Amino acid sequence: MQIESYFQKIRDTVDHCDSVQDVAIDYDRRDKSTGFIRGTIIFRNGSILHVREFISTIAGVNRLMYSYQYMDAAKHLLFRYDNADHHRHLNLPTHPHHKHDGSEETIVAATGPTVAAVLAEIEPLVQLL
């Protein structure tokens, strides 16, 4: 897959999310198979998803680095998925993939979700917040 195809897949995924109010995402093509995505998605209730991905599409889609940080309208952390190589002391079975659930200190095992999976997790929360 070419990186431009992956970028378009992300655009389409975000465009089809009914709860999205505004999108400001930059797509930085490094070469034909690698790129960087960085930006924010604002939802109808004022909550915000900060998205970062460094992707290689040489052999499938490999997210070399990712972070999806979801915050309420008051900018309080609701959750963050990332694959930063820290928290080894927790011996998480999914290391380095993990989720900060409700606070920086509450760290749980999690597989690396896609943007689509994160948006699906957020959709019902937009209705509640």
C-alpha cells in the first residue's frame, strides 16, 4: 500500500464519524511508503482527540509510533493509547502498547488500536459527556 492510500483511508474514516465537528490533521509524506500524521479531531461536545502516527506501509501497515489522546472539553484526560517504550515495570503483556485510562497513572494493557477503533470507542462517549 502506498502511504497516500493510507492517508486517504484515515480521511475517509474521520469523515464518516457522525460525532466529528472539526478536523485539523496534517499528513506528511516522507516517501512513497512512510509518513507522519499529526492533528486534532474536535467532537460535537467539545471533546478533543489528538492523533499522532508514524507509519510504514512497506509490508502492510506498521505504526512505528502512535498516540491517540482523548480529552474532554475542559482538557481533562479521558484516555490515551500509545506505544511509547516505558512502563516496563508494570510487566504488561502488550508492552509497549498500553492505555492511560482516565489518568496518567492508571495504565492498563491494550493492543494498538486503529484510528477507526478509537473513533468507535469515542462515539458513545460523545453522547454522555
